[in-house]
Amino acid sequence: MTASIMVQGAGSNVGKSVLVAGLCRYFSSQGLTVMPFKPQNMSNNAAVTSDHGEIGRAQALQARAARAAPISDMNPVLLKPETDTGAQIIVQGARYGTMRAAEYGQHKASLMPKVMESYARLEARADLVIIEGAGSPAEVNLRQGDLANMGFAEEADVPVILVGDIDRGGVIASLVGTHAVLEPSEKQRIKGFLINKFRGDTSLFADGMDIISDRTGWLGLGILPWFGAAARLPAEDILDLETKSSQSSNRDSYHVAVPVIRRIANFDDLDPLSQDPSFRVTLVKPGEPLPLDADLVLLPGSKSTIADLQFLREQGWDQDLMTLRRHGKAVIGLCGGYQMLGKYIHDPDGIEGVAGSVDGLGLLDIETTLTEQKTLTHTTGIETRTGAAISGYEIHLGQTTGADTAQPMVHHIEGRDGINVDGAISPDGQVAGCYMHGLFASDTFRSAWLNRHGKASSQIVFDQQIDTTLDQLANHLAAHADLDAIARIAGL
């Protein structure tokens, strides 16, 4: 019988995703076949799966930690916010529709059979399934029809461990308070708890562990010190975006400015840049101007391209872009950012709101038509200006045409059906864009780009760094948590 355990949090952003990744790497290193699972997720940072679906970026990282190919069953329900009150719904990797929050609240219970179907398929191929909750089970106002936490745990009959974040304060109250609002069967289902993100001497919280155990009856499974290297791992939560600012203060490094649009998506494109000392990344917040000393402005992906284009204009970033372009600075747009660089964006079917067309930034002679059909694929190719090999993925709605596509940014693409080029470059070579996410993860491309601009080559091997960090994370958990007890709780 397959073992299983669910990691829930006493609040949002307590570190569940990273902890599950660490557990996946640890138990995979013990020779077990491990599969990560998250019944319901909400994120605009998604990954393309090996079966041509999409899942949350954290589940793709957890699959990598488990040394497994990412598949759609690992995250059967993914909510991708498009507005403050509505989201695109992805079910088992495919676009299911768009719903407002109230409508989804009434509909979500009907998705439980799909969730259980995906879970059963993972169970059939694993020794251990490690499940991540979403938000907190203390949100009992959302309990009816719940897929994310106790609703799933009860349906699948899996044991739970609860994680509290001590860095934000009030961790005793958050854990004991969660116990207070749960139903008796749910309290019984939680077998232990972990304290995460502790700074300093963990022995100072020994009394706190006893208080929590006395009040709840749950087993204390350990106190995890702050793991700063987690910033090197791909993140999916917008709350983690700040970690993508470069820590480099080297003024000679290549300076990349990234305007933080409201519905920024797939911001793992920034990871290789923020971690490479050869680059300096500035996240430009709303109300701030684009820095005039930037060497490159990178327009990131967006879940709502037209709305984010309007937001960009409201910040005055369109005028800043024109100024930087006149000063000879480079501009690259990725996915939604690429669409914004064109002359027009057409939305004849009202996919992003009211049907119609809007003017783009006009920095590329292209136009985009949004369509219902979604492109989801892994691709490889050659970046035109540097000749460097790149690999990544596409995840977008819309088709782009126009004069500047005659000089594509990427050619010799493999992984697409038919067309083997992508993107566009302006006649002067200064502005470019494409649909391929992940091009900066290529060490050869980063080095070639730096060399093209008179800078020294890249200083990191990005992929290797991720795996090294996952190994360090597994060792960190082994040193500070009772993983034998967690294995017993899971049924190993």
C-alpha cells in the first residue's frame, strides 16, 4: 500500500512548498519512488508538464526534487488569477474555463472526483506521495467543498503534519488557534507539527514546543532554522518575488530592470539573472521610474496582457521605455511582455475582458490576436543574435504576426508542430521578444549575451545550482526534523 502524508500550513507562505521539495529529495535519495501532489493551487507561475499540460511551478520543482518527470496529475486544479475577483481554471493540465471567485466557490466541490482520480494515478506509481496543502485549514469559512486542505485529507484519508512560520510572529497562537477551530476528526488527523524559519538558537523555543504539544496533543517534529538558500529555488508565490532582486552591488555588472506588472507570470525567468553575479536585477515597483542606467529592460510574462499593458502606461513606464530606447538600451519582452511590444493586441472573443483591440507599445512591427487555443510545449532553439543554444517552454494564448517576425529571435526550434521560429527583432536589433520562457536559464546564452555587450561571461551553472540547493535542503531537514517520525506517520 502506498504511503502518503500531507503538509498543511497554519497560514499562507509558511514554507510548505519548499518543505515538500526537501522531503521529496530526501526520501527519493533513500531509494523510494516519490511523487508530489497538490490538489488545488493558485499561482500565475506555472510550468509545462511532460504530458503537455500545466501545473504550479512549485509542483514542477517538487517533481525535480523527487527525480520524477512533472505531470498534470501532480496538481489537478490550478487557479490562475486574471483579475482581483476572477481566475482561469486549469483542470488536469487543461484550460477548463474562467470563473469569478463566488462562482468557483459554488463549483469547486464538483472537481473532487477529478482530484481523486489524479491522486489515485500517482498512488499507483509511487512508494510515497507527499501532498501539499494550500493556504490554511484554519480558513474554516472555506471548508465547504474544500479541495485544498482538510477536505482532501478527509476524502483521501491521509495523515497531516502542520507547519507554523515563526518568522512572522505569533506561531504558538497560529498553531493552537488552528487546533481550536478544526472539527474533532480533523484535529485527530494532524499527527505532528513543525516550526519553520527560525532565526537564532532553536533551543530557546523548547518551551514553546511543549506549550503547543500540551494544548493540541500533536507531536513536535522539529524546529527548522532559516534556510536562506531557498531563494535560489524557483518560486511560484508573488509574495516571493522580492527574492528575485539581485543581491549584487557591483556597478560594473550588467543591469537588468524589470517592471513589476500586476499580473506578472512565470517570473522564474528572473531566477538565473538574480543569482548570477554578472547581472544586477532591479525590480521596479509601481510608482517608480525605470532606472536610466539599466542596460536591459525585461518585460516579463503576464496573465492579463491587456490589463497589464494599461497598468504599465499608468506608471509612466511606456515613456521611460522610449527614453531608454533612444539612449541605445536593449529591450526584451517574454510571452505577454513580447505581445505588449507590438503595435496592436486584438481580443476579438473577449478572452481578457471586453472584446476589441488596443494599441501596443509599438516597439516592434508585430500584432497579436488572442485565441482560445493555448500553446503548451517544451522547446529548444538557437537565439539569433548570439547564436547560443537555448531551451525552455511556451505557455500562452495568442498568435503573433508582422514584419519584424521576418527576423525571429529564436530559430531552429524543436518541440513545436510546424513553425520552427519564434519571436521578432527590430531592424536595429535593439528590441526583441519571443514566447519562450527560460532562455536566461541557458548558461551559454547568458555568457554570449554578456560577451555581446562587452561584459565577462556568466559565473554560474544554473541547473546544477538548483540540484545542489535541493540536496542542501534535504540535508537541512535531516539535521533539524524528525524524518523517521514523519516516515512512520506516512506509513512507511
